[in-house]
Amino acid sequence: MKRVFSGVQPTGNIHIGNYLGALKQFVELQDENQCIYCIVDLHSITVPQDPRELRKHILDVAALYMAVGIDPEKSIIFVQSDVSGHAELSWILTCNSYTGELSRMTQFKDKSKGRESAPAGLFTYPILMAADILLYDSDIVPVGNDQKQHIELCRDIAIRVNNTVKKTFVVPEGRFLKAGARIMALDDPSSKMSKSAENIHSRISLLDDDGKIKKSIMRATTDSEGEIRFDPEAKPGISNLMNIYSAFSGESLEDIQTSYSGKGYGDFKKDLVGIVQEAMAPIKKNFNEIRETQELKDILTLGAEKAGAIAEKTMKRVKENFGLGF
Ligand code: AMP
Ligand code: TRP
């Protein structure tokens, strides 16, 4: 059995990009692997958070994990700050990372753009992510495309420690889906769909009601050509919508193109609205049932115990190999 690890930040507005790039894979993987799914609250404080909102969002993500189909009987669900090994290992890995490689991370460059000085946590963020993964001897890390560079860095750090200190870490592999790995913003298909964009119609959040879903899709940016053809370079708007259609329906892009030949964007968008509404309905229903239960907190407490037991073993090995303690 392979070990799977991934995480989502509790920053609100979890959207269909998060779902199609990451959460959908989490569910698919849980029958054949030992899966650990984390709510990475320590990552979210790299930018300022309102403490009350943060706590709310942590429980929201936990409930969403279960609402999309992650089964706590099969997978471990827990909150990152409940297991101290993440921060501890992160420091040890920081001492085995280079400022040069961290400065090359595109996410850091984007997030620190235009600032004279950025929070140091934004800079070392990928090291904490590497610690998350390596702490559990993870083999597979299901994520969206935007995390590719961070996974590469994690592999580099693991290989470096294995070669220069002692063989300590499993070198993990990223897992990316073809159709959902990079969902673009509906109002601007040149940037990825994000939780923090100001325009709410740039994304479809998993808890959006049917009216909002319809509005966001019907006003999504396309082009003036009117032909439903997959061409991300020349026709990024409609290509993004086709990707979303394909990821939700399971139909190939070729089949979608064929069945909409001669039809207009209006018809296509209307059908897409139905597909997305149908996919979101059970998630919303499950979420509302789970979110307010005491069971949710119990699951996180138990998850932290299980994750903590694995982490403790790894930390013992790490400290021994590095000569820390006595
Ligand atoms: P985050 O919200 O940054 O914690 O991301 C959670 C997961 O969703 C990560 O695996 C991301 O790679 C993935 N993700 C975020 N935005 C998108 C997007 N627009 N398209 C596909 N996957 C995404
Ligand atoms: N950095 C990831 C993101 O922003 C979230 C994350 C943190 C993660 N730790 C992880 C993903 C470990 C996979 C594995 O999307």
C-alpha cells in the first residue's frame, strides 16, 4: 500500500479548481492507498488571518473534505498545527535548503511582487510543505499544477539529505490530473482560479447556490468567434470551460467538441451550468449535515492522534540521523 499525503489551506472560498485539481483525487486514491489529508493552518498564517475566521475555516475545510467523499474510516483527516512535528521538521529542512532555490519559486515571486520586504514565512513556505510530505514517508502527493515546483523542491531536499546526511526520507512523487490540474478564472482565463480574487464571479465556490453558479458561468469570458473548439492559446476562455465540462462529466475534450459542433456558446454554457449544479448539490447537502456536528471535532482529534503517531516515529529517525539530542 502506498502512502498518500496532501493538504489544503483553510482560507475560505474553496472552489471548483481546488476540487478538480486536488480534492477529487483525494477521494479516488483512498480505496487503494493509505491516505493522510491535512488542513494546513500553519501555511495559511504566512499572510495575516483573523483568528476567529481562521478557526471557522479550519472546520469548514474539514467538513468539505468529508462532504466531497473523504471517508474518515479510510483516510486520516487532521489539522497541521495539532502535530508539532511539522514545524519541528521544517526547521531541520530549512537548514538544508538554500535561499537561491527558494527565490526561484514562482509562487513566492508572485506573492511578494511589488513589496519592498515580504514575510519570511512566505519565503520558507515550500520548506514547511516539504516537511508535511516527508514527515509521513509519503509516496504520492495529489495536487494541482501550481504546486509542481514545490513538489520538485521537496524531492530535491529529500535527495540532498539522503545523500549528504544519511538515507532518511522517502522521495515522493506529485500526482496531477489531466483535465482539472489548472482551472482558470472565469472572468480572466489568463490567471488561475483563486480563493482570494476580488470578483466572486471569477470562481465557483463549492458552497455557491444554483443561482450564483448560473450567473458566474453565463457571464464567463469567452471570445467573439462563437466556435466550441479546444485551443487554450487562441481561445483560453472557452477552453477553460471545456476543461471544467470534461473534468465533471468524464467526457473527453474531443467528444465535447464533436457534440457541440454547430452550436453556440449559450447552449454550451447552459449545459455546463446543469452539470456543475448537479455535481455541487450533494456536496452542499453533505457539508451542511456534517459542519455543525460534534463528530467533526472528534474526527479531527482522532486524526491528529493517528498522524502524530506516524510523525513521532519519523522525527525519532530524523533526530538520530542528524545527531540531534542525546
Ligand atoms: P490551496 O487553496 O492553495 O491550499 O490549494 C489546495 C489545492 O488545490 C492544491 O493542490 C492546489 O494545487 C489546488 N488548486 C488551487 N487552485 C487551483 C486551480 N485553479 N486549478 C486546479 N487546482 C488548483
Ligand atoms: N501549498 C499547498 C497549496 O497552497 C498546500 C499544501 C501545504 C500541501 N502542504 C502540503 C499540498 C503538502 C500537498 C502536500 O495548495
